[in-house]
Amino acid sequence: MICDDKKEPLTNPNYEIGMRVSIIGLPAPKEWRTNEGLK
């Protein structure tokens, strides 16, 4: 999560209602999407 105003990373505990943020999502590597990878 990136604060749109400051262009800095933002963690959930520091988020406030009304803030404008951008969310970046990336797919997990294939190995981590298996039952063995989740252990």
C-alpha cells in the first residue's frame, strides 16, 4: 500500500479512513501456490 500524497509505503496500522492510497499486488511464485509450498 502506497500513500498517494507522500508517495511512501504505508502499513495497515498507519492507515486512516479517507486517505488516498494505491495498492500493488504481485502473483506469488508458482512453488508457493502448492500445498507443499504453503507448509
